Amino acid sequence: MKYEQVTQPWSDTDSRAAHRAAQDNVKSPPHYKQGKVECIEAIQSALTEEEFRGYCKGNAMKYIWREKHKGGEESLQKAAWYLDYMAQCV
């Protein structure tokens, strides 16, 4: 299942709006795009396939590690995004 296909029931409009804002920070944070290139694409271009897989795994581990102390649900979403991105690139 792709990250974009994951759905979450929400009890109120505020929760849905907060979720959408978090989605933008997970999928494509504006501070990681300069011009026409996203940072993740530049990193992928600079690394071998094996190195890039390690980069994605390491980032997923980082977000899982910090989830309870920083970021909460958004950290888990970011971890899932890195794993999904890695799987799509293989």
C-alpha cells in the first residue's frame, strides 16, 4: 500500500485540517524544494542505489526513534513516507 492510499477517519473538521497540514509537511515540505528539484531527488542522484536505500532506512529509523519525544504521529508518517519512497525506487 502506498502512503497516499492510507486513510484515517476523523471526528471533526479541525482534525482533518491538521492532518492535511501534516501531510504537506510529510510528503513535500516547502523548505526542501529549491527551484525545480526536491532535496530527496538531489540526494538520490548523488548516491548509489544501495547508499540511497541506507539513507531512507536511516531516516525512517530516526523518525521512529524520536516519535514519543518529538513529532508524535507526524514522525511516524515521515518514517512511513521514507519506507514507501524507498520501495518505489527499487
